[in-house]
Amino acid sequence: MQSGFEAQVSQAERFQFGKNWRAFLETVNETHIHNAEVSLREMLRQESFSGLSFLDAGCGSGLFSLAAMRLGAKRVYSFDYDPASVACTRELKKRFAPDAVDWQVERGSILDQTYLSGLGTFDIVYSWGVLHHTGNMAQALENVLIPLGKHGRLFISIYNDQGGISRRWMKVKKLYNKLPSGLRFLVLIPATVILWSPIILVDLLRKGRPFESWQNYSKNRGMSAWHDVIDWVGGLPFEVARPETIFEFYYARGLELQRLKTVGGNLGCNEFVFLKK
């Protein structure tokens, strides 16, 4: 399952995801929450989560835990390895759902099988853009099945394997994390130009509005373009997989693919919804 170019990283090289989510939290409003709800409903083909339990494995900002709660989930459980992400999710809960007694937030690891076994089972297990950041994606893909209930659905996203391009981005990420924080702009700014200049050019030529996609980025799952760029450029650990690899992995474990949204061989995450038969 693991690619030849992936590497275990030291704690010093590990990207501070929670710090980035803390900055994103300052921008979150009702529009972001609504767009997050829409993305969950559309991908899961579920208008209401009433009567369903929802596990957010690697909750990050907590935005999708909040969306699940807003959609009527009877129980939401959020955990993350990064203490700052846990704090961010708790702050989001405090701000937008202070009375949600059925929403629990704590620190935990998707690589800890004992911890996962103690959570019980859930109707929906959600882990978007998380498992490839653990340092052991193969184990994380296996472990995420532990809390998946009978006839439960697993909604994950995994970075697309672009071969040599992915290997080059690994080098960029390592360089970014090795630099002092005050010098990371030397990597971040050129990377942003590389990532966004083709999109800006297309918007300019087709619509005459070069920054339309950037300005409307929050419509994509309620996220922020700038904070997603930082997450991409800095995100270590970093692993990738082809869509067929993820499909075969879960097919061999008795799961049925219900939805698939790929990035068409490009940079980004392929999204999967599996049903536990």
C-alpha cells in the first residue's frame, strides 16, 4: 500500500496542522458551515443525519463535526492527534453549538487500535484528508474500520498518487518544514504561484475574472483557499495512493464502493464512500 518515496518523519518535521486550523477558525462563518453541510449531504446522498452516529477521525478544524451535528446526527464524536486541532474543534463547538451535549471532542490517534476499540461503533466514519498524514497510511486505512458499525458507511479522501510529481512535492514539504517559520514564505509563495497560476489564467481567459475561483473557494466544502494551500505545502507526513489501490484494499475487506470522486489524475484528494456489507 505504501509508496516507495514515503518516509517516516521526525516530530520536528511534522507539520503543525492545528496551528493552521486555528487561523482558519478566525474566518469561519455560517456560509462555511452551510457549504460543509452541502458537501456531506451530496457525497453521502443523505439529506438528514437524524438517528445516525458520526465519527470524525482527525477532526482538524471541527467544521464537519459541526456540519454533522447541524444535519441532525444523534451523536458526534471528534478526535485528532494534534492538541491544537482538538482545541480548535472545542472552540468551534463552543462558538456555534454550545448546547450540543451529544458532541464529544478529545485527543486520540487513528493509529491506536486500543483507543479506537473503546469508542464503540458508528453509522458514519468520516476521515477527510487525514489518513495520508499519519506516517503509516496502510495501518490507518485498516484501523479506521474498527469503529465502523454494521452497514456503516466510511467516507475518506486520500491524496492522489501522481508518481514523480508527488515525489517532488514531498521534497517541497520537507524543505518547508525544515525552514524557520519566518523564512517559510520562501517556499510558500512560489508554491502558491505554481498551484494557482493555471487556475487564475483559465478564469481570466474564460470569464475575464482572474480570481473568481479563489474568491469562491469556500463553496468547496466550506474551506479556505489560503489555509488549504498552507496545509498542502506544509503537510507532513505525506503519502499517496491511486484510486484503484484504495478500492482494492477495502473490497478485499468486504466493503462496497458507493461513491467515488477523483481528481482525474491531478493534484488533490480522491474521495470514497464505502458501505460495510
